Amino acid sequence: MASRRRGRILAFQALYSWEASHNPAGASPAPAVPETVFDFSWLESEKQDALDDDTKNFSRLLITGTIENIKAVDEMIKKHLKNWDFSRLNRVDLALLRLSAYTLLFQADIPPSIVIDEAIGISKEFGTDDSFRFINGVLDSIRKTIQGTQ
């Protein structure tokens, strides 16, 4: 698995864990992020050992950026939910939307098509049967807003 893809999956998993364990009911302001999120101690030891520094650093960048910009990220997601309440998002979809929306908003050097394709792939692996369609729709709408085509 490519280093960047693995980094995105790790960041997604860390954001899921943070939301589930340390940010109950979308607490605002969000509590401090425990160091365990960044040291990947929550991974099985053989998976930790297999991580290279580039993957860890890329993942940490995504986690930190998403959490530091969580208010702007969540507002963008809320703006693009059609007939769906933010509080009803399942945690898998929420973590993936947050990670991807952060990337679309704050990492202009990564093409939106790559961000959306990666999110769809990860949602097929970790989400429900319909997650990928939902993720695609929300992220494409965010992309159009950012690019000024909506």
C-alpha cells in the first residue's frame, strides 16, 4: 500500500478514535488531542513496526491540521449536507469527511480528484454499503464550492 494512502487511512482511524473517545457528542471546543493519537500506540505492534517515518509524518500532518481547523471543516461539511443532519452522521463517515474536507480546504497542492478518490476507496473498505456514494456527493459539492463552480 502506498505510503500516502496508508497515511490517510491512519489519519482517518485516528480521527475516528478521537471523535469516539475524546470528543463526545462533538464537544466544543474540542478537547486536547491525547499523545496516543500521534504515536500510533493504538495499532497492533506489528503494524506499528511496519510504518515508515514518511507515512507517520504525513498522517500526523493530516490529523493535526484537521483537528486544528475542525470548526471550519465541520462548517463546510454542514453546508453541504443535503437533507441530512450533521449530528446523525455515523462516526466512520464523519471522520472520513473531516479528513477529506480538511485536505480540500487547506492542502491545495493535492488535486481534489485524488482526495475524493481516496475517500471513496477508504469508505468502501471501512464504511457501510452506501457510504461511498454519500461521501462522494458531499465531497464533490465541497470541491465545486472551493473551485467556484457551484
